[in-house]
Amino acid sequence: MIKVLIVDDSSFIRVRIRTLLETCSEIKVIGVARDGMDALRKTLVLKPDVITMDINMPDISGIETVDLIMKQCPTPIIMVSSLTYDGANETLEALEKGAVDYIHKDHLNEKNLIEKILIAKDAKINIGTGVGPAKKSAGSLIHDTKEIFTPVGFKPQTVTDLTNRHRTFSIIGIGISTGGPSALAKVLPRISADIPASIVIAQHMPSTFTKPLAERLNRISRLTVKEAEHGEKLMPGHAYICPGGKHIMIEQKDIVSLYSKESFAGHHYCPSASLLMSSISRIYADNAMCIIMTGMGSDGLEGIAEAKKKGSYVIAQSESSSVIFGMPKAVISNNLQDEILHLDDIADRINELCLKE
């Protein structure tokens, strides 16, 4: 039984969420809270498995409440947000402070809410952005092996095997979903602005959120981070986030192509990490680096399989550092990765591979 605490200052929303959750036999609502301090007290006493959290509340905000809960009793939190620009920024801040997912008030329905609760219960809590100087030198490589899912026949490569590769990287593709905003806030600020590669990111996220996400990441990064535009030219030292509701592909060297979700109806996730990885591997082959990070499902698997055939270099995020291990696990279980890295090591490794003398 998944124990849920509902936090919202609106009695209408509290009743609505409770009514939706009571249709699932696996979920039990163990309490409701009307404000942030009430939420903190009930979290400490009731120990819920998942919390749904409003952003705008009296006394302390949902963002401040997330921060307090993460410091005193880390718990998977789903933010209940609005579809406005300000609502997106507030939700992104809450995700950076440790919330694992979000749902829009306008999209509150039984299927969406229950699915997010079932996923959130297994989420690993990564607290804080980790923005700042990397803890390890560029020459270090630490594989996370404590909790990693290891497929039959998998043999970790040595540091020597990896650093002796005599090739350059022109493009880096990142596929990422649940847990993505906080993970990107840890990785992008640590990447050198001098890397000779462009970074293209397929983050599962609605259109309201991707521009604010790019703006937030741009403020804290040495790279230039922006929302991608159809037809624009990729530049080294720049990171491009696919607009929500679009697919992103690189079909001509260094040129962005954006497509509607309907153009690739067979791909459930939008943007599709698989479409991105397939496209960059076709154009750049062994000069492409493909990175699959935290997220549910297996988006990216088909594209990574094609990328490996083209000689592209594949990195998968480790289990212990992924909020949700689904996407990296799909790659690792098929032994398609060149290496598995903890979240804290990904930026260092990008710098190391791209800035080789």
C-alpha cells in the first residue's frame, strides 16, 4: 500500500486529489495538509511514501516546504502546478530542491495522477542542484558499482581503455526524463564553455516548461543554453533543449530540425530520445556522444542500438544516481553502453573526452 499525503490550501483540490486516488487499491491517502508547516509536521509523524504538493500556499510556499522536508525527512514529492510561465519557474525550482515530478492542475485526472504516484514511490531523492566546481579532477573516472544493475556478460572498461580513444566529438546528445531538471542543473554548469561540441537535449517536458528550463540553466552555466529553434545552426559550447511537444533531430550537419509529435506517431514520448540518438549517429557516426540519463520507460533504447552500430560513444547514468532508472537500465541491460557513470562524474567525463590535447 502506497501511503500518500495531500498538501494544498484549496479544499476543492484536496477533495479532487483524494477522490482520484481512492479509485486505486494500491494507494491509501493517510492525511491532508492545508499549508506548509502543517505538511512538515504531518510528514514527520505520518511518514508518507509520496506527497502531492501545491506551490502557492499561506505562511510558507510549496518550494520552501519541499526544502524543509528534504532536509528533515526526504520523501518523494509531486508538485501540483499551474500551466503559466511563473508556475513553470516555480515548479522547476521545486524540482531542483528535490521534488521528483509534477502534474498540472488542469491535467488532474485519474490515469495521470495514479501513474505518477506509482512511479514516484520508487524514486531516489537527489537533493540540491550541486552547482559549482566539480568535486573530482578531469582526469578521474569513478564508476558507480554499489547499486548498479549489471547485465549478464557485462565487463566494465578500464580507464586506460577509455582515455586511449583517438577521436574527437562534434555533438553530444542527451536523452532524459523524470528527474531531468535537477540532473541537468548538476551536469551543464560543470561543462567547459570551450568544448568543441554542441549539446542537444531531449527532455520529456511540456512546452510551457522548456523555455524557462533553458533560461534557468543558462544563468548557472558557462555554456550558452537555449531552447532549440527549427533550422538554426548548432554552435560549439552551446546546449539546445528541444521545445516541449516537438521532436528534435539533426538531419543535416549542424542544423536543427523540429517536428510535431504527430509526425512520428509511433513514438510515445515527445521529444523522443531515440529519434535524437538515431539522427546524430547517422550524421556524425563515431564523432557523436550519446548520453542516456534518469527517466522512466525505455525511450532512447532503439536510437542507442542504431548509434552503437554507427560507432557512436554511449554513456549511461548509474542506478544509484538516477531518480528513475528506467531509461539507463534499458541501455545497460542490452549491453549497449561504453561506460556507466554516476551523475556527479558525467560533466567531468564530457570535458575529459572533448578537451583531449
